[in-house]
Amino acid sequence: MAATGFGRAEVGCDLVFDVADHVAMALQVAVASTAGTLEVEELVVAVDGQPVDVEEVAVDHGGRVQILRSGAGRLTVHYRAVLRPAPPGDVSVTEAEGLIALRQSRYCPSDALEAFAAVELGGLPDGPGRGRAVGDWVFERIRYELGSSGPLDTAVETLLAGRGVCRDFAHLTVALCRALGVPARLASVYAPGLSPMDFHAVAEVAAGGRWEVVDATKLAPRQTLVRIATGRDAADTAFSTTIAGSAELVSSSVLAVTDGDLPTDDHRRAEGVA
């Protein structure tokens, strides 16, 4: 997933947490190792201004998880990267990936949507464009509304509510694709052009033996997306996960820009991954 042909990308975030006693936390804010050639990268984690040690762990699909442990205080996370996005690489769907991407998961209970998908979407043409057609259906049926969903909402709640944010759109797209027998997964990304700016989530669906990006929100050009993490759903790709203790997110801001003008994306054609 890369902004090929659009020069450098600059991405990053600033997160602030209040830690009452102690916390062990996993962060997923660094760009994936497959995203491109880094020219600048910095990650600064501190509690009350004092540096906190961070250990990086490599995960699937080029993901990079930073593990930190902190005592009580104001915990701040600053991340910034400037990179030249990579050209598209080998994005074929392996047999193992396809099997995993067909299974129901925490936020994408596709088994609960099989009957609905068969009735509502069973008439969609077979072939590599089927996942894209599911994304179009979600775009037409679900209203994008900030603050309309909670962190525990699944694709079922999104379908019933008829509204959600980017992760809800992605979860519903993934769940419906799986219910129709199309392997699908979720990617968290930096998305130049997104408004309002935030971390973004998109679906990746198997199309003709390759992974294709489907963004049912259609809020940002897919050509400029920069991958952070890839997984079954948001349980695998969250920007922060508390392992022990507790931390309250106080504020967050996200940066994602590219050199030059943003490309136009009508979302009707295939767009691959890096």
C-alpha cells in the first residue's frame, strides 16, 4: 500500500495518556517495514518529561509493535516519519492468508451475517470485483458519523445502526466479504487527504489471487495510503493496546501529507498493496 509517484510522504502522531499507577502498552503507530524507504524516523516516549524505554517487536505483514512500560504520570508519545513510498511488490494471496482471512473474528462475526449476505448481496457477480462491490454497498447503506460508535461495536452493530466511522465501515466490509466467501482483512493506515485527519482503517480483499484495497468510506485516495498494521480486524491493528495496568487517552493528533497534489481516486478500479 504505497503512494507511488507522489514523492515523499510525511506521517506521524502525538498521543497523550494519563497513567494512574502503571501501564504496559503495545503501540502500533510506526509505518510498516514494507511501506517504503525511511529518510527520517523518530519515536519519543516520555512520562512527565522523562524518557521511557521502548522495545520493538516485528509482526506479520511488515508490522512493527513498540512495547513500553511506564509508571504513573502524563505519558506522551511522539512519532514522525518521512519516507519514499515503495513501489507495489508481491501482493499475491497465499493459501494460509486466504484461510485466515475467511475466518470470523472479534469485530467481524461473519458467521452471524451469512444469511443476510446471501439474501442482500448473493446476486453480486462472482469474480475479482466482488469485494469492491461489497464496499460500494457499504458506502451506499452506512452513514459516516463521527462519535457514532463505541470501541466494542462489531460489524453487526454497525449494520443495525446504519452509521459509523472508518473502522466500522472496514469491519462491515470485511465481515460481509467473508460471509460471501471472499477472503478479507483490515489494514490501519496513514491517509493523506483524509478529513478530518485521524488514523484510518480500510479493508483488503482477495481479488484474482491478489490483495486489493477497498475503502468503503471513500474519504481518501487509496494511492497515497501508508500501511501501519494488518490483521483480522481492529483487535490486531489498534494504535494502542493496554497489556497491564491502565491508561486513559487524553488527546491524539495525526499527520499525513504527501508532496504535490493528491491524486483522484474514483474507487471503481482496482488498487493494490505494497
